[in-house]
Amino acid sequence: MKPKFEPLNCRKDDVVCMDGCTSMIGQIDNVFNFTFSTDLREKIADQIIEKHLVLTKGGAYNLLSDYGTSCQILRVGSPDWVKGKIRVKLQLEFVPDEPEIKEVRTTNTHESPLDDLRRAITETN
């Protein structure tokens, strides 16, 4: 079964250890942002044009920018095109090896904060 990765919502000073190397998330972001804005962006833009996804290098760069490029989407079963913007985004994602266990409180095992108040009212009556 394919793991369900989710965007890695960390602060820039959080730390990740991969392959025995530890790095702050901010350092990784800086590397990806620089690489994506130079070498990788150029190669992806060339592929986008070569595959005829857009006609111009400017259009390819817009697709790879923070602002995206104007587009229209026709979804299966929808009668109309929807205008908007589309972009390609490179982001870190994470899936824990073991799912996070959330504590479930039941009223039978834990006292309610109002129990003390109820006891006090009962004692005075």
C-alpha cells in the first residue's frame, strides 16, 4: 500500500535527519529554492515546452512560479470550463512510520471538571 504523505509543516529551525545527516528545514528549503530557481527550473521548463504543455518559455516559467499561469480546467462530468491559475510546486512531505495515537477520553474513566462543583453543591444541600 502506498504511504499517505502529507506536506511537512515545520518551522525553519526544526531539524530532520536523513541518511545519517542532520539539517535544519530552513537549510533544505534554501537548497531546493535555489536549485529549483536555476538548474532544475530550466530543465523542467525545457521539458514542458518539448512536450507541448505550453508554447513559450515564459509560459513554462509562469507555471513554475509562485503566481502560476492562467488556465481553464474542464473536469469530467462538468459542462463548463473553470478559469483559474495553475502552478507546479516543489514541497517536502512526510509520513510517520507509526501512526500518531490520539488519546480518547471517555466520561467513565476520567472525571469531568464539573464533578468537583457537583459534589460541592450536593454537600451543601
